[in-house]
Amino acid sequence: MKKIYYIFALLIIFTSACKKEGSIKGEQPQAPGKTITYHLKNGGQVTVAINNKGEYVVGGDVILSKDQIAYLEYNKIGNGKETTPRSTFTAEYQKLWPGGIIYYVINDATHSSDILSAINAWESSTPIRFVQRTNQANYINFAGLPENGAGDSKLGMIGGEQAIRLAASADESTVIHEIGHAVGLMHEQTRADRDQYINIDFSNINADWTDQYKTYDVLGRSGFQIGTFDFNSIMLYRSNVAEARVGSNTSPQMTRKDGTTWGDSDHLSQGDIDGVNYLYRPIYVKLVSVYNEDGSYYNSSITNEDARFEYFISLEFFSDANFNTPIDLVNPVRIRYINSFGSLQGSGADIGELTAPVGSHSVYLGTALTEYSSEYGNYRYYSSSSFALTSGIGYRY
């Protein structure tokens, strides 16, 4: 099925089977044609190239926004700054198009027919809806030429105007692919489990293309995928990409495990559709607290008070925001939560996550507890632990 690149963390590293290199101006302008490798504090590595327009491009057709470049500058090794798991830059990559509505303008007369056909393909198969822009702040502008390849696009909704640029050679399938990036989909070959399904010959992948064939976890990025590897995905490179070759080697960069190859897809696959549904038709998660009488007590006297209140916390899944219709999960869902704790010494909180498996209608999260002992109204002992849900991809709460 589909690899979704959760715009949930760093959706920076990824590209499309159309194009080759590029970039965008960052905090420190670089010379066009230069390739930069960022070694990040989280152990990841991102290689960007700067095109003749001064744009920073990753993976061929994904143009980095100023905030994404700022993220790389801020988190690279050697900048002397502390990083945090929930930086403002990371939050920018969590943006999906609200309600699945994408506002757009077309300033590309050459491809207007292909663009409208691609829009129709997306609307007929997914919850994504395209509306011609009037004065909306966030929108796609179909305009301009890519530096390399057939097209390029930003990844997810970055805020403000964002371009999808198409070369003369681009066709309807190119537009579908580039819209996929704007919606939030990544290349299928970068999913973390791809080695179970395909072989990759890095000896025939030149330096400009290497990162496009690395999995997102190897590159130090957060991502997610559902289902099995999708050989029909519009977001998958063909087996043999001429531009990625090393010298005169004409062997394919990728094959199935049995050695067979595949070509380009020209339409959204069912896996692509499932991935978009995961992003834009989320399930609803209800946090349920059940009092555990056996593990609780309350004792008091004129001078002393001793108490322990224990609750079992679980998550239940529904198809609607009112929590009326329970469901069994058809895809795994990665759910983020906050575990808060306190004592006489202070308080704090940890961010955690669990993956609810396919087929489950509920999962156990943990035990919430408040326990204390006091004398004459003064605490001798106090401890508490509680849970709350926080935002993620594929669910609401």
C-alpha cells in the first residue's frame, strides 16, 4: 500500500521519480550548483543541491521551504544550539490541508488540460478537494519550470503560496505524482520495510541520487507506512532510472526479490488512495478511564489521611467524532500521548507513542495513579501519574 510520510516530523528528505537535484535559499546563501550534506544532531544526514534559481532541492523534485532549510541549519552538528523534539520547525511539517481542501491557481497554459485531469483523478478517488483560489492565504500555484526533470513540488502544506512546476515533457501522471507530494505522500521506495520486498543496487546509483533510495529511518527521519509495498504506486520510481545510473551501467537500480522489474505507474493505486485516506479520513480515539477499586483505598483520621486512587487507562476507536460507532482498525495507527507525573520534588511529563495493531477496537495505555499521605494537612508523601492524548497523524481525539 502506501507510505505516507506523515508530515509529522521532518518531511524534508524526499523526492519524486521525475527530477534530480535542486534547492532553496536558506539562512546562508550558497552558490548555485553546489551540493550540501547536512549532518544532523539526531544522527541523520540530508543531502541537498542548489539549482540555478538558488532553491534547495532534496530527492529530485521536493523544494525545501525557508522553514525547512532553517530546520537543517538549526539542527546541524556544530551550530552550538540546543534542539528540542517539538521545535517550531518540526511543527511546520505536520501541516495537512485543512479539511482536505486545496486551493489552487493555474498559470501554466501548456499543461492546463493535464492539471485539470490530474485534479479530477484525485477528487474521484480520494477525499482531497480542489477549489480555485480567490484570496486564500495557503494555495498551490501551477506555474514555472523545474530546474531538472519533469516536475517538482513542495511537501505537504507549507503555508502561503507553493508552486508545482512542470517541464514541457510533463504529462498527467507527472501532475498526479507532484500533487501527491503536496498532499503529503512520499516515495514508496523510502519506506522502512522496503528491503523485505525489493533489492536495491547502490553500485549503480550515482551520488546525486543516493539519498532518494535510502529509507527514511536510515536518513534519521520520522515516517510511517501502512500495508505492504505497493508496486503500483504513482509515488514509486520505475526500476531503471537512466539519470540515476553510474556511467554506462544500464542495469536497474531496483528489482523485486525475484529479480523482475517494473515501469512507471500513470494513476493512483489503491495503496495511494489508502494512504491519503489514512491522512485525511482519520479515526477518532477516546481515552477511557476505569477506576480500580481493588488497587485503591482511602483512610482518614483526625490527624492523618492516606489515599491511593488507581485507574486503568485504555484507548477506544470510533468512526465518528461523537464516539457513537466503534470500529476495528483496518490499518495500524501510531498514537501519541503525554504521561504527566508529579511528586513533592516536582512535576514533569514525557511524550510517548504506541502503535495500535490492525483488528483492534481498543488498546491498554497504562495506569493512572494518585497516592498521598498527610498529617495535619501537610503532605508527607505525594505521587501522581496521568495520561492525555496529543496530536498525531491518522487519528483525532
